[in-house]
Amino acid sequence: MNLYIYNTLSRKKERFVPLNCKSVKMYVCGPTVYDIPHIGNARSVVVYDLLYRVLSLLYGRQNITYVRNITDIDDKIINRAKELKISIFKLTHETTIKFHEDMSYLGCWNPTIEPKATDNIDVMINIITSLIQNGNAYSTDDGHVYFAVKTFQDYNLLSRRTFDSMILNTRESSELQKSYFADFVLWKPANADNEDIDAVFDSPWGKGRPGWHIECSAMSYKFLGENFDIHGGGADLIFPHHTNEIAQSRCAFPESRHALYWVHNGFLTVKGEKMSKSLNNFVTVRDLQKQNINGAAVRLMFLSTHYRKPLDFNDKSLNDAKNIINYLYDTIDSVNGTAQQQDNIKAEFKGNAFTVEFISALLDDLNSPKAIACLLNIAKQIRSQNQSKNKLELTQALLYASNLLGILHNYQFIKDSNDVKDNSDVIPHEIDLLIAKRIQAKQDKDWNLADKIRSQLLSNGISLTDKADGTTSWKVIK
């Protein structure tokens, strides 16, 4: 089985060949944690979670290093911290926890490594220093450091923009000390009030903070090396962010190729416009949770459109996804005894004809709409079968395929929901949120909080099981 993925660098679908099949490396641009994520942000996370699952199927999860960064220092964060009169650490720490809770609701696996920008300032300074020494960057009298784009001849390789077109789309700049209009910032000097919110770091060029683009170059290098397999992000990052990343990284490490495959997902739109907070046309993940909408339905809605295409969010698309999820649950529940066999599905059904068709769809540039059609075909076959053995085999295939898509991540949650409502003060969608908070508490070594959450759930009839892969499952105890 081979994965074919669209590479923005070549503008064509290519067979994926990792540098080392025993150590597959992927970097994805993560959230800027100044506020809770909207569902446009979440779509990107779900897309790369699906890619992570497919890579894990092909090469083994233990052989995948998936790095998704946390941007915890930038203009939006500084402005938000000033507005709230709190430190950037307090703001970003609290917002990161909420981000993890929201992604847990959507059934996303945790990345292998999730570095924060502020923990890697030293790496950024070292790379900037190398760029200056190599003649690719320069400092100015006011404390800025800029990358000189004319020193990298392949600067427009990813975006395929011309400098003339960039001039036409450039606003008048106040950065008067730049040598060339397209040069971008690597280091910014501190403003007088930035120290009040802990947004200042020491550097050879004075107190300040890194530019956005250098953050990802530094973290991908530190955790994946000079060369790695896949770099992912939203289509809006092709220019300037990913264009600038390539320039920085390849100039800092002249013998490197940086990322081999560049993968970009399309926008989530509302009435044809990109969903964004600046346009005030956004819906947060928590807005949907408050409506008690199953996270699997939201995830399915994202996957119902190919990841490279725009997805327009509306009531119909969400209701269609909810109906499909309910149809799948009803199909599974109609076959007695199959849910207990979920743990053995993967090994038993890798060669099943239905799952082969399903997997083939995902290996074709993550064709999730076709994969969902395969799921519905399996469900249809289950409902038409009379023999229990055939129903069982097909149901196992359905569960295997659904779990690979991540849409039945909370199957037990749905089955137990009535029991939870009858026997506890905890409503179903809050259980996953409490589990996410407990996982974060354990990562922060806050054992008292972790134990408190376990006890709270246990007192409400919910038993937790911590698994070796770092995830936690739950069940209702009678």
C-alpha cells in the first residue's frame, strides 16, 4: 500500500516516500493561543490528525514523530494580554488547555511533541545569528533583524508569486530601515510596555521577541532536524509564512532540503467568505459543544469535503453529518456483541474487501468523502444481511474503518449516555472535557488535580482507564 499526497511544492499528487520508513517526521503549524479556537482552526487540526492516523497505519504509530507547535508569543497574544491585564504566560497557558479540550472533543490524537515557541527562543537566536553570518540577514539601528529575501534565489518556489505582484499587494510600510520591501522580520525590538506582560527576551540585538516565521523554522529543526518528510498547514500559510520558513531554514542550513512534502488544507467558509475572527463570522468549537452536538458529527462534517477544497459551514452540512453518525450508531447497535470486539478489529480486518476499498480511498490523497461513502456502503450491507456471522464481520469492518477516520472515537460515550444522564450529575459531553483537563494536569505534574478529577468522575459512576499510549478511556459502572 502506498500513500499518494498532493505536494504544493510540485503542484501535483506524488507517491509519498519517507526519508526513513522507521522514522517518519511531520511538522504542522499549530494554534496561536490568544483565544479559543473557532471551527475553521479545528478543521485544520482534524485534517492532519487524519494524516497522522494514515501514516500510523502504514508505518506504525511508534515510528511517526508528529510535531505540532504552540505559538505563544505574537502581536495578537500581546494585545490580548494587555487587554486582560495579565501575563502572556497566564493567557497562553489557559488558552492551550482549552484548545486541548476542544481537540479531544473532536477525537484528535495528541501529537508526539507539542513545543511552545517561548521554550525555544535560544534556538531561534542561534538560527538568526547563522543567517547574519551567512549574509542572509541584517540588523538595523532600531533593534530589528530582517531576512534579505534577494539572497535566496528560490524564494518564490512554493508560492510561485513574482516580486512585481508582491509589490502590488504590499501596503505602505513603516519599516523604513528595511533594505528591500519584501524583507521580513526575524527579531523585533521590545516596546516599553511589553515587560509588564513578560513579552520580552534578551538577544544579541537587544531586548525583544522573535518574528512569527522564525519560530517554526527553529522548532522543526530542533525536533525533526534539517530535513523531514511532511510540513502541513492551512492554505493561507503558503505565503508568507511557509515561503519564509523555507527561505530561513534552507539558508541557515545550506545543505538541507527542509520539508519534502508540503500539504495545505482549504478554508472553512461561511457564505463563501473565509471564517475568521477579524470578519466576526466565526463559530467556536465550544459553541457546538454547548448545543450538545456530538464531536464525531462535527469531525465527519469536516471530512465530508476533500481537505484541499473549501468547506462551507451551514446548518445543512452539520445536520447531514449528524444524521450519518446516528445511522452508523444505529447500525452498530443493531448487531449484538460486536462492540466488545473493537480492540481486535485492526489485526483481524486489514485484508477485508470492504476495508481495503476504504483504505485505498484514504491513500489517494486522503479522499475522505470517498471513504465515508465506503462506510455507508458497509452499513447498508450490514442492514441487508440475515446471517449473524456476516453481520458481525461487516460490523467489525465498519468499526475498524470508522475508528481510522476517528468518527467513532466516542462510541462508548454514545452507548453509555443514557446511563450517565440517569445516574450522575455529569452530562456526557463534559466527561471528555474532564478527561482532557486531567491529561493536562498530569502533563503539568499537578497530581492533586488529576486525582480530584478521577474521584469526581468515579463518584458520578464513571470509571477511567489510563492506556499505555497516553489516552484515557471511560465507562459507566453500575
